[in-house]
Amino acid sequence: MKKILYILFCLLPVLGGKAQTLYRSQIRVDNESITRSDDNRLTIRMELILQENLKLASNNAATLTPFLESQGKTKALPAIVIYGRKRQLINQRNHQNPEGTYTIIRYKRHENQKIDYLIQLPYEAWMRQADLKLNVDMCGCCDVVEESSGEMITKLNIELLKLHPAIAYITPKAEGVKHRAVEGTAFLDFPVNKTIIYPEYRRNSAELARIRASIDTVRNDKNTQLTGIKIHGYASPEGGYANNTRLAKGRTQALVDYVTSYYNFDHNLISSEYTPEDWDGFRKFVESSSMDKKEEILRMMDNQEVNIDIKEHNIAKLIGVQAYQCLLSECYPALRHSDYVVNYTVRGFNLEESKEIIKKRPQLLSLQEIYLVAQSYKPGSEEFNHAFQVAAVMFPDDPIANLNAAAMEIQKGGDLTTAKKHLAKADPKAAETINNLGVIALIEGDMQAAKKYFDVAKAAGLKTQADMNLIELRKKQNYPAN
């Protein structure tokens, strides 16, 4: 089951003004508002009231010109022309009414006159925090400007364009049986050539306690059922291969016997295997070291035609006595180890149980149980985000866990690096993965890539969400830089 998180876009109301008076309290501006619509238009509304104390001679005219000003740029808006009685008659007779005005009115002495001003114009980026001002020109009969005034009406504070893309999540399928495992490595010490475990010998007490703690974690939890233990023993390469085979086999069986006896387990509960010499571990040590002749040593290791005992002897001869003694003290002890896996199953949990368990032992939850915990919280909340982060940690290679973790990171905003890393582990062919890659491209401003992703996601079956994102894409393309 798929879930898509999205938010619908609406008009952005920018401001609603309060009444104020301009030009020596002779003009009042009321109910101003400015909005930026989703088709990138700026709408300016306001009421201009000519107060009854406005002084305008019969032969004169007044021009009220609103304008926007910011960053050294100015945009004059359609003007309101007010004529005195005689001036209006003269202009009408001579057909001298100015062009491009918003309206022309006749001045009425001792009377309040209201002008409803409403215009639309294309929005430009510099207007985002522009000043809306009013210029008032008083002209005499010879068009000589007698007085001029430019006063602030209000400051725009238009929000940056907010994209609301549709981010895709996927509901994980229920886990039939929750199989889990605790893994560990023990480094037991044995006397030379011996295969008997002495619990108090050197560090054995602590190593055996670590193994028991892993088993007890499962045995003492009422929510789990122990299903099996696997032990894999290794010996180091020094000495003869035949003797190392005997030591690896015997020491592995000694650990099996110890665990079986300590817990009184059925022998069928524990399985084991052994590797006579841990050459893989030996190779990793050499690769990460700064040893002289490292490349020659690695070539010797990889030569499958040389007898394994001769190979180890040749490496010792190549590096010399002193370097070989370093291997014996720094490398080989770590190659004598016992890896163990404690397998168990976990019962299912309801939502309330899952909310508590995710805080203490999230490894007991299925991916679906963690998802349901996330969905019980408000999207974007700390608990919502935490649940998806836990899912990605508990199931680091699961495509759905990574897809959902990426979706959460995208929704959270900020640096998208983590989201990209999670999407790299998601199913590259899934429509949700493709859609979310498109969302990242959209946020980062790569319009061409975003459109390609959304088109592919739509073709892959995510039609509704891809269509929504294509709308967001067009919105982004149509808006100038904020």
C-alpha cells in the first residue's frame, strides 16, 4: 500500500492595511491589501478617500500616482486624476484628458470622495519587499506643478514561493515471522596446542560472559523465542595446516560443549563449523597496514598454486624475523576467534506496544510496525521523523525503509544529502523513488531533470502524485527568482 503526503497550494495574502492619512491629512488610504496569486500576478487593492479639507482650486488638477520602489527600481501604477470644475470643462472642450489613467473624477468641495483602487500587474522579484508610495502632484492652469509629495502607504512583505510537492511513502508489507539474530565474536585463549576451555584462563572469563549475555538477552525476554545458536571457530595461519585444523575443530567443539552444558540446551539447538586458518582476516590486516612489501605479500596470498603451509612460510621469510614477530603479536591473536549467532523469533505488537518498544528495543519491531508508529504522529513532528530514522537504522539495506527515510528527510527540509544517500538504496525502478528524485531536482532548481522524473513516475503508475508535482514544476518555472 502506498501513501502520498502533499499540501495544496493557495493564494498568498500578503498584507491588510490600516487606515492612514497622507498629504497633510487631506487624503486617507484605507483597506489596502496586496496578494500574489499562483499565476504570478500582483493584485493591489485600496480605498483612497479625498477628505473634505482637501484644497483644490477650480482651475487646478491633482494627480495621485501610486508607485512601487525598491532596490533602485520604480514602477509607476495607473494614476487617479482629479479636476477642479473649470479645469475639467476646459479639458473636455479641448479633448485633453490624459491617457493611461486609472480614473478621472471631478473634485467636490467640502465632501469626502472615495475611490476604489484595484489593479493587477506582473510580479517581479524586486517587488517582494518594495515600498508602496503615493505621489501627489497639484498643477495650476498652465500645468505648472505647484506642489508634489511622495509618501509611504505600506511596505510589501511578499512570502517567498513555497513549493508543496507530493512526496511518496510506501507502507511495508507485514512480516509473517519476525526472525532476528544477535551476532558477536569471542576471543578465547587456549594454552598452546590445547583445545580445552579454562574459564579463568587469561581473558576467558570476560569473553564467556559476553557470549552468555547475548544468549540471556533473548532467553530473558518474554517477547522472544530462542530458535538456534551457530558457532564458527577460526585458527590463525602460523604452524602446520593439519594441526590448525585440529585446533579449530576442537576449540569450536569445546565452546559448543560449554554453552550446551551451561544452559542445559539440547545439542540440536546449537550448530557449528570451523575454518582452520583465517586467511581472509589475515588479508584484511595486511591491506590496511603500512607494512613493507605489502603488495608482494598480497600477491603471495592470492597465489592458489602454492601449498598453504609453504605460502605462510614464504611470507614469513619475505618480511623478515622482526616483522614476523609483529604479526605474531599484533595480527595472529585476532585471527583466533569464535563468531557466534543467536537466532530467535519475536511476537507481533500492537500500536501502543510498538510506541514503547521503539524507545528501548527497536530491533524487535518489524518494518511495518515502525511505519505504523510513524503514521500515528503528525507528519514532520519529532516522533514522526524519529520513527523513520529508526527504520533506516534497523533495516539499513531495505529498499522501502530507505525510500521512506528519504521521503521524511525531503519533507523535513534542509540539507538533502541524507535523502539522496537513502534513495541510492531504494528500488531505482519504483515509481515512488523516481518521484522523490524528481522532488529533489525540483527543490534544487533542476527543472529539466524534475520533469523527466515526474513523467517517468507518472508512466510507472504514480499518476495523481506526478501530476501534482508537474503543477508545482510549472509554478516554479513561471515564478521569477525570489
